[in-house]
Amino acid sequence: MVRAVGWTVHGDGRSPRPGQVVRPGERLSWGRTAGLGAQHVVAMFGATFVAPVLMGLDPNLAVLMSGVATVLFLLATAGRVPSYLGSSLSFVGVAATIRAQGGDSATLTGALLVTGAVLCGCGLAVRALGPGVVHAVLPPPVTGAVVLLIGFNLAPVAAGTYWPQDQWTALLTLLFTGFALVGLRGFAGRIAIFLGLLFGYGISWLFDRVFGRIGVKDTPAGHTGGHWRLDLHEVGHAAWFGWPSTHAPSFDGSAVLVALPVVIALVAENAGHVKAVGEMTGDRLDSVLGTAIAADGATTVLSSAFGGPATTTYAENIGVMAATRVYSTAAYWAAACFAILFGLCPKFGAVVAAIPGGVLGGITVILYGMIGLLGARIWVENRVDLANPVNLVPIAGGVVAGIGDVTLKITDTFSLSGIALGTILVLVGYHALRLVAPAYLRTGSPGGGGSAGGGGTPGGG
């Protein structure tokens, strides 16, 4: 029997027996469990603190709330779904759009809170109606398109905001991160984004020593302007212990509409992660899918109520479980405790805030592209037939509208654009076309290599 708290010791408590795994209701010795928890913290760290930095939110608060969210998720799912909840990168494009429209951090977190509440409602609906409703309303052609446009909509942020701050640091960071993602094996490969950030820190420090300040201008009076690539001045002044900065959310209708389409991606992401965990542990987890989605939404509401980012289950930590064969929820409790302690350390937050812009430029070029291509992976894994116009037409229109930031002005004060408009075009267009399409297009033409609806479960990020 799996419980949220309380574990039996697996074997001698040192390592899994040959051919066996440490199940969610089991644990190794507490020392080894703490070590596994630390691995989970490192695995989630890169994305969990990069996401709030990119969205203009407090990374200390994000890390703290990720620990709290993980604890609540484990309790809600009664320990059946070993997962870590970190900061969601799916909202980075939403944050950029809201801020470009004049919104501040309170407006952003208000939109995240509403989105979390809607996600929680979706989870409760899945609990009541069964997991099949997820595949009926959000089939792979739709979820893949939405995930793809969420990622690629961020391209102007990487190209126009971060990369120009220091193009050579950005290029070297990009190359190193790409090498780490492909060339490193095992656990090191799973924290490649984190290693890329460390590399970028080192390169920025080296360039400051060799080339001096960046952005220096030559004038008749001499050299003026410029700044250090890596400025750790605030780190020395930051305290070792303190509560992160918080703020109350505010609510704006247009900002909420920008954020709501991400619910589709989060439902698909949760479904994919629950399926992956079930396959690894050998448990049938369809019955807990709705609970997992609802818990994810509830923790997003809690995090954003204090001014933090949205949360989501992390594929990075699922990868750690696959590598170690240890699925114990005790390790996630340890990881959550470590994260809460890190979140209460302002000095750590100051180090994160000092990430050079050029480093973020190199990381985001890869990261945003990877987010977008997760959508294409959903199509491939579910063999979505893009030759079928029922799939092709709404995907083509929605993706271009979302990536190109097309705007539909409805009134003088209300418009739909970017991610919101693209998602509506894909979702409504797909289901509307299925209603009017001939039977052979709805079920897949003979030899067409796929079906209008695709098959299987939407993949996760």
C-alpha cells in the first residue's frame, strides 16, 4: 500500500536489489534518501530558478514554493505519483506578452492564479468524467500545436532581449549547453542547462578580466559607460537567512486571456508525466490523473497568491528516477525540504539575480526551441497525420498566428493575439472541421499513416 508519509526500508537500505526497483512506498537509508533528494534538487534547479528570472519574479520565492508545492502534491496524490513540482516554463511567453502590454508582476501573478484555478477545475472534471475526456477534448494534434506555439512565440525574447546584451558569451554558452545536452551521459546530461549556466558564469568572469567592461563607448573625453558582465556586488550584501519578497496578485481580463491557453499544455504535460511514472513503477495511475492535475492547479494558485510563478511536474526528476531506479516519495520529501531551505537564503537569490544577460541569451535560444519542439514530439509519438486537412488547416493557422503574434482587435479595449489567438484557432478549428469533414478524414484515410485524432496520450515536457 502506498502512503504519502511512512515507508518500508527496501532490502538492506543501501541500493535496489538486482532486477528490482525502490517503489514509491519504500525507501533506502535516510542518509541515502537525503542524497537522492539532493540529486532531485540539482535536477530541478536550472529550470526552477531560470523561469522566474525570465518572468521578472523572485527566484528565491520560486524555489521555496516549489518545495511547498511538492509536499502538497505528494499529500494530495497519497504518495502514488512520485514527482517534483518546479517553476513552469510554459508561462515565460505569457509573462513577456503581459509585460509588453504594460502589466507588472502583480498583473502577471494574477493571471497565473486564475489559470491555476482553471487547471484545478479541469482536474476535478477529469476525476468526475474519467481520463478519456482529456484525449477527447485535447487530442494530440491540438496539444502538440499549442505546446509548439508557446515555445516558438518566445523567439523574439531570446533574439531581441538577451542575446544582444553580449553576443559572444551567448554563443559560447549556447555551444557548451548543446554539447552538454548531447555529449554528457547519465545524471550530468540531465542537468545540462544548469551546467550551461555555470559555464556562462565562468566565461563572463573571464571576459571581464581579459576584455574589461562591456558596452564601453569611446568619446573625445575618453572611455565612458559600460558595465561588468558578471556583477556580484549585491551577493556580498545579501543575508544568509530571510523571507523572500512577496506581493499580492491583481487581476486584468486581457492578461488572464493571454495566460489561459497554457492550461491545455499543462493538462497534456501532467497526463504525459503521470503516464511515464506509471510505466516506470508498474502501477496503473489513470485513476489518479485528475487528482494530479487538480493538485498542480491548486499549488499554482498557492504560489501565485504570494507572488510566485506557476508550478508543474518536472520531467527532469522523472529522468533521475529512471536513472537510479529509485521511485521513493521519501526522496521527494527530502528534496522539498532542501528547496525550502534554499528559498529562505537571500544570498542564493542574489547569485541567481546576477546571471549575465548574455548567458541567458545562450540558454534561452536552446530552451525556448526545446519547449516548442516538445509539441512536434507529441505529433511524432502519436503519429499525427499532417497530410490530413482536418489536422493541417487549424494547426497551420494557429501556429502562424501564435508565433507571429497576429492580433485580432475585437473592441477598442479588447483584442486577442499571440498565444491566446493561436490556441483558439487550433482548438476551435480542429473540432469544427471534424464536424463538417467527410468520414474518411475524421477516421484517417486508408494508408494515410495516421488519423485525424492521433493516438495515445499527449506527451509531457
